[in-house]
Amino acid sequence: MRWGLITDQLNAETMDNLLPNLSKRSGEMPHAVLDWDIAQYHTSKKLAIPANITRLPLPVYPPKTNCVKRV
């Protein structure tokens, strides 16, 4: 399933509204895993993470995805 949000503001409050909606929209999927970077609004301690969502943090410095290092 792919689902997104278009907004003019990205902050912890926006994420706090997104997560419950994503949790409800997951439909027949019992669990969702979100690949998230370390943006401040992704790592806020204020976020209420629903039980059926897991955040999978991306590495701070992923060398295999850095095309300059491959050259």
C-alpha cells in the first residue's frame, strides 16, 4: 500500500495527525513499517505512535546510497 500526505508544513503536529490516519487506513494490513530519516519531526518525543506502526530509522550516514563515495 502506498499512502501519502501533501502539506505546506512538516512538523511534529503534522506527523501526529498523520500517524493515526495511516493506522486506520492500513486496512487489511495488520502492521505498517515506516522508513524514516532523522528529521526532527520524525524523531519528536511528542509523537504518539499507534500500536500497529513501527518506525524504522534510516542510518544517519548510509555510505552505500552516497553516489559520490562510489566514484
